[in-house]
Amino acid sequence: NTATFTGRLGSDIELKCTQSGASVCSFSIAVERRKGKDEETATVDWIDCIAWRSTAEYLSTYYGKGRKIGVSGRLQTRIWEDKNGQKRKSVELIVESVTPCDSKRSDAAEQNVGNIDHSDFEEIPGEEDLPF
């Protein structure tokens, strides 16, 4: 199976290592769901995600709380016991690919746009002077 979601990260991503040394991280993304095109308010679904190895390392390095992200992978159902011995079921997305959906540019970078020193630029000769 394959599932794709686009949403915002609910928290910073914490990278962990298994006993065998594999990198892993788990996180949730908030995915808006609207019933109709004209509906102003959206319901938010929280999608639990797990990423392994290089995908987990990439996510923990470049993404943080609030970033808009696209994730694709396979849905998996996990059955587990809570601290009271009750059986629980979780549906999780095992992330196989990640797509950035917003700009990570900082405010400082945006302020520097247009402040370029042109004094060391060389003028390009007209077409008639080109050697080809």
C-alpha cells in the first residue's frame, strides 16, 4: 500500500538509535480536512509517522515544529499493550520519502536579497565580439 499526506509537524523531531544502531524517529503531522471547498474551518487529523535510517537523519536535521512537509510511505497497523495491560491498536505511516512544502529561508536571508555588490561584475561584450 502507499499513502501520501501533506501537513505541518506538531513538534521538533528527535532522532533516536536502536540497540543495533539504526536511526529512527517518530513524529506526527497535522493534516487539514475540509468537507467542502467553501468551508472556512477545517478539521485536523493527526497522522503518526515513523522514519528509519537516512530518512530519519534527514528529517531530524532539516525539519522542525511547524514546518509544512509532504510524506509518502506505507500504512501499518501495530498492536501493543499499554501500561494497564490493555491491548491497543495504532495506525502509523512508515515514511519512505519526504518533500519540503515550504521555504526554510530565514528572515535574515530575506533581508539580504537585493543588497549585492555589483562592483566586481564584468560586462559581457556584444554578440558581434563573441568568438563563436
